[in-house]
Amino acid sequence: MLRLILTLVFLTGSGAYGDVFQLQPTSITEWKAVYGEVEPRDLVPARARIGGTIVALEVTEGDRVAEGARIAVVVDDKLVFQQEAVDAQLAGLTTQLATAQADLERGESLRERGVITVQRLDQLRTAVDVLENNIKSAQAERLVLEQRVAEGAVLSPVNGVVLSVPVARGSVINPGEPIAQIAGGGVFLRLALPERHADSLTEGDQIELGTQAGGAQGTLVKLYPQIEAGRVLADVEVPDLDARFIGRRLPVRVPVAQRAALMVPVAAVSQLGGLDFVTIETHGDQVQRTVVPGRTVMIDGHAHREILSGLRAGDMVVTPDE
């Protein structure tokens, strides 16, 4: 009697049934769960252009800076002494030039009266020309020193946020040493994937954020050709990615393969006594068949359940009326 009741349950099921479709393999995407790291597009150090002592440091970690903004001032005392030496040289040359010009004017007056020779007058002109050229040379040297002093102002190379400041006020640095690391140009996700997945990745692939389907999506925009330590690097463009924390790790899902699977609508799977059943139509009768379901996958916006065993391609699956 118990066997007869169970047979009737399997044959009749419960609820009203409607649509019938032929089960065919469906191509689904295999996803690899990894972590992506938030990286800046541009990571540029603001470097000192001259050596000396940092007398002003105007930024700290987390500050936002504009391109060209002053972030520190470096002073080299030797440049000040050199400027003073050039100024003294210019003062002496200017005095000598005034004397030479006066001598030239007297010489021209004496030449008109025939007192001095043409040769002597030419010597006086040459002395004036030499002093004028020496003054020009000293003035150019003065401009070079002024430019070097102006280069003591360390400027931000990009618009961005200050990530690190490895120096302090009063530090002595050499030319080319970084004063601050500045991140600019926005952010992206940097992925490091096992090299076995390298051949399955293509620029333009859609990447999902989070561990479940239906989250925010990004686009794989760059795949690096060099594999290091068994990892291939890839950059993912994500709209409105939170840029507050550089280096933050976020879970993502990456498509790594395509495979065929038997998928049925979630509503087609029912449970009874701890077992899962799918109703199929065979020879005009509706029969419930025990199945082993797998994960749920969204197909065209609808939830489907993968059937691992119990059904085969060509079965006529019955879905219940909603």
C-alpha cells in the first residue's frame, strides 16, 4: 500500500502544470573568484630638483593637491652665497664700465684735437666692450642662480591625492629624491590571476564585483603580456569605483571558461521528503524524476537551476503555472 501511494505521488505531483519545453544543453560561464586591488592610474613622485634642506612642507598624507601646487620648499645656502658673490662682481664691473666709458669719451675728444692716436682710441673702445660683455655674463650667471633658487619649490606634477610623505621638515635631501607620492588620474582594479587562466582572458570581458551574480560590473581593459611568479596581471575599469583607499582589496568574479550544462527554471524544481524532483512529460504522462541540482544561474534575467544528474538532453520538462 505504501509503495502504491509513493507511486501515485511521483506520477501526479502537486500543483497545476503548464508550459512544456525540450531540455537542451546551455552554454554557461565559469567564474573564478579572486581579489582585485584598487590602484591609481598615475602614481607620480614629486621630486626635489635641487639638493638642500627642507624648510617648508605643506602637505601630509590624504591631502588633495592641484597640478603645479607647491608642496615643499628646499633651500641650499650655497646658492645664496653664490648670488652675493655675483652681485659683488656685478657692482665692480659696473664701476669699471663707468670709468672706461668716461676714458673713451675723453679719448674721442682728444682724438679730435689730434692729441692721441687712433690705436689708443681703439684700445679704449675695446676696454668698454669687454666690460659690457663681462657684465652680460655675470647677469646671465645671476639668472641661472635665481632659477636654481626658484627650483627649490617642489611642485605637484598631477592633480591627485598625497599617498605618502617620506620626509620631514628639516631633512637634508639630494636632487631627485621624492618628497611625496601623488596618485592621480582616477583609479582602477588590478587583478593577479593564476597563469592557467591567461588564455581564457580577453580585453573587453565583463568582470563582476562581489561574490554573487548581479553585482556591479567592470570591463577588463588591459591584459599585461608578462607573467611573474605564476600570475598574470590585468586592469579592470569600474564605473564609480570608490577611490578613498588606494590598495583596498575587493572580491571580484572573472569569467575563465564556457561549458555546456542542463538548465531548468528554478520553479521547475520541487522538493519532497528531502529530495529534489523535476516533472517531465513522457508518452503523454507527467512523471516526477529525482534530480541532483547544482547552482543557480541567471539567464536572460531569469533564475535557472543547473541539473547535475537525473535528466538528459531531449527530455520534455514541465514547468508549473505561476
